[in-house]
Amino acid sequence: LSTNWQKGEGLNTLIWGHSSTGLYNSYAGAATRTKQLVGTVDPFVEYLSPSGVRTSFRNRWQHLRNDNDNNQGNNSDVFYSELQSQKIGPWGMEKMAITGGLVHQYTRGEAQLYTGGSEDGVNTARNIAGYLQVDQPIGQHLNLSSGVRYEYFSINSDSEGKPVFRAGANYQLAEETYLRSSLGQGFRFPTIAEKFIRTGLGDLQVYPNEDLRPESSTSLEIGLKQGLKIGGFMGYLDFAVFQQRYSNFIEFSFGTWAPSEGFDNLFGLGFRSLNTGESRVRGAEISLMGQAKWGAQNQHSLDILGGYTYTNPISLTPHLNYDPDSSNVSTTYIGTSHDTTGYILKYRSPHLVRFDAQWTHPHGFVGVSVRYQSILQNFDEAFVTFEDLGFVDWGLNDWLDNHPTLPWLIDVRVGVNLNDNSKLSLVVSNLLNEEYSVRPLAIESPRLVNIVYTYEIE
């Protein structure tokens, strides 16, 4: 039995006040101060039978309470249970592994935010699943894996179930050279928040969508992993290409979702979770990880982890009207996007670079992390439209003109071993104190300095 409880207080600002006069302030109504209590209790038991069947029964109760200062507090309880059994070498097949299990999760949430589902804001959700997976080596170099899972979801009185499949293979081409491939399906039911949220962020309104349908997907990956040994350095170079394709893709989009009451509710304009049709993400990733050791008894080591990811996420149905029954606005990808070049999905960064290196020695460690992502090409045009029409003054257009790219970010850390049981560390995030925004109207954190003392009890 294990348990963990945390209590904290924080301020979340979703939209800045103004890019030049209030960058680290909040737009009126868009700041929320929260006092939070979150805890988990995890009972579990595992049994190994004389016949070699390993069975585990894992459970979790998670309690969350958010006391917000804007009369939009919420609390929830999640109860999770999973029963899993695994047998190695069934039917005399020594290397085969069969794994099966059942999963049950029940959520009860109460929130003023989610009155779209019930007047008192109480909503319930349930997930029941059963799965079976078989892993089988073929010869000395090929490993095959396949599985099936049936998912059943319900929120209040709305429910749906669907089977999903996956399969994978790993083939050893040469010493420390591995070729892999996988094919899988996904099925995601809308969340309570996506279906039932009703709130406002200042003048911006957020509306529920009780008719939101589940999202399904198919993913494919092919990868090559190569072991490396250069002098005292040993590691792996990994390259993969992948594709995900989605149906009934769920996105948060702008449109007219309520009867107009004039300027008080921005004429019914706001944001809502919608099924936006078909989409596809293709990409490639390369990564390097490894370690070099030297000195007496290999007391010095250098750990390296780096990689680059490219994705091309596009809408396959850019002219689909998300709300064909509406006579007020034709809501499509084309009509709601800031930049439709290449039909790139909203809020996606095509390029992501990361690098981390740490030198560890008997007296401590020194590490550096570098990360970069390309600027968002596309986002909701509504943010710009609101400002162009004079509804708000965020300074967004000036910010976009003056910040056409995102900066490279550098984090550093230094630690000293005080004795066998304790160490003192200095961790600096955003070392150069770059001022940047990934999502429009949301400024990211400035330089943050942490001093950490760690003591290990043996």
C-alpha cells in the first residue's frame, strides 16, 4: 500500500494583459488563483502461482480538490482497478508470453465549470476494458507481438464501445542493429470537460458540446536502432518515421455557439470542442543516447541525450463545416485558421530539437540542456479578429510582428556531494532569461533559479 498527498496554491493566467504594458499581468477575468489538494492511495497485490502464472491486482483512488477564487471550483474522485495475468511458456512454448487483463475506471466530478452536463455540475464517467497480448520470438533474430483490446466508455447516459488492435515486429539485422515496425489503433472518448464545460475568460466564452463524438486513429511506425562504440563512448542511434491518421478529430475551435445577446457575450462568439473531420500527422525522428566513462575505476562519466523531431500535421477535410446547422457562420478549418498554408493543424510546431549532457564525477555533477521548437504557423484567427475589430487590446499583432521566431532555451544545473548521504544542487531554467510565447497571448516563464538540498535515508 502506498499513498501520496500534495497541497499547494498557484495563480494561472491564460491571457496576458498587453504585450508591451502588461506582459506578465493578466487580461481581466483570465486569471485564476487556485488552492489545490491532490492525493492518491494505491493498494496492490501480486501472486505467482506454482504453475508460473503471475497475477497482479492494482488499484488507485485519486482525490482532487481545486478551490478557485472565481466561483469555478471543482472536485473529483477517480477509482481505478486493473487485474492482469501473465504466463511465460504456455503449451510448452518456452519463449512465448501471454498477457491478459481487465481494467475498470470510474470518475465522479463536481464542478461549476461543467454545468453543461447537469444543472448541479455533477457528472460521472466510466471506462471498462479487456485486453490480450501475445509475444513470440521466431528463431534467433525475430520477435513478434500482437494484441487486442476492447474499450467501453460512458459519460452520464452517453456510451460507446469499440475493439482496437495492435501488432509489432523487431528484427535483428546484425550485431546491435535492430529494425522494428508497429501498427496500432486508438479510440478516445471525449472528456467531461470537452463535452460539458461552460465558462468565460473575461469577454471570451467557452461553450459545451454534448454531441461530441469519439475520436479514432490508426498509427504506423518503422524504425532502425544502431548500437555505437567510439573509443570510450557507447550508445545508440535511433531513426524512425511515423504516421497517425485520425477520424472525428477533436479540436478546440472558435465560432458562434450561443444566441446573440449583443456585445455582452461577444454576439454569441466563443470556443468549443468540435469534431473537425479527418487529419493526418506524418513525421520523422532521430535521437542519440549514450555514455562515455574514463578515469580511475571509471569515476568520470558523460551522459548524452539528443534528438530532432519533424512533424507535418495537416487537416484532410479543410472545407468541412463543423456546424452545418448554423445559419450564422460557416465554421471550417479554412474559416477559423490564421494561416492555412499546407493545411497545417492549429497549435503545432513542426520542428523540435532537444539536447542534454551531464558530466558526473566523484564530487558532484554539471549538466546543460538545450531545447528549441519552431513557432506555431497556425492558430485560431479569432484571437487576431477580436483585436482588429476593437473588442480587445492585447497588443497581439505587434507581438507577432516583432517575434517571428522562438528562441533557443538553455538550462543548467550544478550539484555538489556534501557527503555520502546529501548533496546541494543549483538548477537554472531559461538561463538567458528569454522572453517568448509559444501559444498566442500566453507568456512563458522567465529565468527560474532553484536551490535543492537532497538527503537520502538509508
